[in-house]
Amino acid sequence: MNTLKFSVVAAALTAGAAFAGGDHAHPHASAQEGAVTSSADASKVAAFDILATHAHRNGNVVTFHMTTNGVAGAEKPTPAGALSGAPAYAYVWPTTLDPSSVGFDEGAGILAMAAATHPDFDDTPLFDENGDGDVANDGNTWHSHWVVLVPDEACGPGALTVKDIPEGTTPNLPATWPGLPILLDSPGFTPVFDGPEISVNVAFDQSLDVSGVNYDGVTAALRVNANIHAPLFCVTDVFDVASGNLSLPGKID
């Protein structure tokens, strides 16, 4: 967790599964003008070694891309067998969008789009990602989340957590909040994998201007607290950061 230090996170805070076929609707992130690029690193797991990340806009729809040095989505965590201590892997795009833009409280933390997988629990109760007729067994299928991230030393020095909802409080929450006591939304956007590339098409309210929003790319591991107690969901390892320092240098056109 050396990459995301508290000072960098604080600066960012103040700054405001389907697999595709042969034809590409858009070039890979590495080919996009303005992409945040990163050198290959043979010491990292290839599926999480970021080569480029990019976000582009078509009206009110933003497509978040990430290109890896391996096959994106190929790695999944080993099940823990219970919610307690359950691991998760994620491709994450931190942004300078205010959390209120998707239904959370204004200024609640760093709003990030994430594509995640976690075999021990399902947090998308409205969707049947694996198409078997059961909406409660899809955690191991890659799916999307909005998450609000904040620094929390309880997760480790300089570490991040998905922000908890303290008992007895009633923060603003999106309509597709899955019911967990954390600032996490399950909006149902489907991650698309194509070899080294992962992309997520994200629709925003027509009234929201997302041009000029900054972003970065991160690959990470998270884990549910062994005591299922605050903080509930910690970032336990950062595999790679596209910018190298979470400076969010990318800008949506």
C-alpha cells in the first residue's frame, strides 16, 4: 500500500462481464490521445499491470478504458468461504467528480468507478449478471460500482477504505445502493473485456456536465474486515497506478 499515501489522497479529495468480439467500437486506451500511460513492469501480475487508461465522452455517456499488459479480467481472488475476510479485485477509475453527482452527499470523498469481482458475496441485488435466474449469486462475475473512497489508518498506513455509513446516520444514497453500510452503488453498467482491454460505459444525468473532469487508473485488491466491522471494506493492496502517484492527470474531453 506504498503507492497511495495520505498526502496524495488528501490532495485528490480537495481537488474536488461481457467479453467483446472482433470489432472494436473504440481504439484501446493506449491509442487514445490524452491517455494516461504507464510502462510495462514484469514484476507485476500482467492482468493488473496498467499500460494506459483513458476516459472519453459521447453526450452524457462516458466510456472508461484501461489497457493492461496481460489479459484483463483473467485474475480472480481465491474465495475465503464467508463474508468475513472476503477478498475482491478491482479495476478502478478515481475521478474529481463530486459524489453528489451520482447520489451521495456532496464532498463525501473520492468518487471512483470500479469494475470488481468477489466470489464470497453478491452486492448487486437488482441484477443477474451470470444469467442463471438468481440475482444473489453473481459476485464472482465482473460488475460495476460507484465507490466513495476515503483515507483510513485503520486499514493501514496511508490506506483507503470504501467509506462506512455509521449506524444511525442517513446519508444521501443512490437509488441502486445495494444495502451494505458503505458508500457503494451498484448501477448495473456492464464491464466489457477484450484481451488486454477493459471498458465500462457509464451514463450520467443529462443535467450534469462531465467535461473537464479529471481521472486516473488503479488496479487494486480489497478485503472485508475479518470482524465485519468498521471500516468494512479496505483497500489492502494497490497493484498499479496509471499516473504512478494518483495525481489524476487525465481529463474527460
